[in-house]
Amino acid sequence: MNGRDSLSKTAPDADQTFAPLATHLSPNGRLRRTWPLAGGISADMTAVEMEDGNGRAQKFVVRQYGPAHQQQNPHIAAHEFQLLRRLQDAGIAAPPPHYADPAGALLGKPCLVMGYIEGQLDFAPADLPQAMRQFAHHLAQIHSLTDAKLGWPLLPRLGVACPELARPQSDSALETAPLRRALAAAVRPSSRTAVLLHGDYWPGNVLWQAGRLTAVIDWEDARLGDPLFDLSISRLDVAWIFGPAALSIFTQAYAAATAVDTTSLPYWDLCAVLRLARLAGTDLAAWVDFFKPYGRADITVPWFQEQVQAFAKAALAQLTKRQNP
């Protein structure tokens, strides 16, 4: 999973690699400082503060793409720039795009420059119910953008079957074989109007400030498809990070904000479990250690396993009931 680590330290000196960016974005611009933003998987993230020709400070985030993403999509910087611009036009709380360099002419490799949005990750919100409602509201806003409304044919499309079934089974500390068998035997969900999917909408990809959700970040996995794919990823992460009560509030708030048919939700819930099992792998201790700096030492390996297994058990029971009424 992605997610910007807002606890990264500010570097005392500016990385002069980014000096050409300052002059490119503003005549007589000057680089002030840079600091790394941890959390990206396929791209390096750097915060850059610069001074324009009038002495005003401006902050940006520079996403530099790695070889794997470039090989998969040589136009990734330009594509993400176009997506973020459309998100701005639609009123989605996403970082505003400022500059795309698909060829890497300025910094040596493809990059995207976005506006820096004040906020931080929050895995222990003071008002959890209100946070879950905001989290659901923003996902509903994203899913309001249908294929036709977005008007951009370059996004990849999600099929009607769980994409995890097309992947070879990987080593995981979580038991997934029964889930894979159930999904393989299940009737595939019906096709529906494709909507914009974030692709990894979890609490580690949203920023908060003073109890308000300020931005949804890391759009590199965006695609078009069934909104239940996104919803199930969010539901699973809410369940094991915040517990069943938060899951109920989030799901009800999403349902109240949309007209999405949730008949196929158990199918996509199991798909989300397979995805999380692949991402978490076998080192669950390292997986849960991520949350300690955010005041969540209560998230332990047993807690993680218990919550994920309970989520999977409920989804499996519901899927079986619907497949065999």
C-alpha cells in the first residue's frame, strides 16, 4: 500500500538536484529546502520549498517514477497529471498538478510536480465516527465520476472478476486457499457502469488537519470499474485498523451517499482479503510496526489476524449464502 509519511524530518539543506525546478516553475525562483516523503512504492516523493521571484514561499511535492512504473507506462507522469487536473475540475480533494516531465528532461527521470497540501496521516482520530463519515463521503465523491463524466479513455479498466485470481498464489501469513476456491467457484459480479476507482483508498492515503480530511493522495493505481472494488478495500482496512464499529459507520455512511447496489459486496470483500494477504506477506510484525509512530501500538499481529479473519469469515458466509440460497 502507499501512503505519505508526514513524520519525515525536514532536511537542513536543500538537495540542489531540484534547483532547476525552482527556476522552471517561477522566473528568478530559488530553492529553499527539500525533505523526503516516505511511503511511496513505485515512486520517490520529495517535498520542495522554493521562493518565487517576488520572495513568496511555495511548497510542492515532486513524484519521481521508478523504472518498473516507467516500463509499465512510459507516459505515467503525463497521465497522472491529466487525471489530477480532471479531479480538480470535479472538486475532488486531490493534490493540484503543476508540472509534468514525462521524458525526465529537468530532473533526470520522469516526474510529476503537485501542490503541497498541509495535513498528516491520522490512525487515531479524536472523533472516529466523524472521521469515518468523512472518509466515506470522499469515496462516494470519487465514485460519482462515471466513465462518461470523466471523459478520459486512457485509464485502465478493471474486469468483472477479482484480479487477484489471475496472480500466482504468493506466500502469506494469512490462510487464503479457501477464499481463492470460493471466489473461483462464485458467479462473477454483473457488469455495471464504470466509475473512477482510486485503487488503494485506505486510511494511509488520506491527509487530515484539525479533524478535516484535506486530501486524497497517491492516485497511481486509479482505474475505471466496479465501485465495490474500492469499497471493499476500504472496508477491510477500516475493519482491522479501527474495528467493527468503525466498519459499520463507514459502510452505512457510504451507502447513504450513493445508490450503489451492494449485492456483490461479499465477492469483492474476499477479493480485498486476498489482496491484503499478498501485500502483507509473511512478515506481519513489520506490517503492524508501521503504525507505532502514529500512536497505535495496540495494533498487533494477533489483532491484525483476528480482524482480517473475522472479516473474511463473514464475507465467505455471505457469499456462500447468496450462491446457494
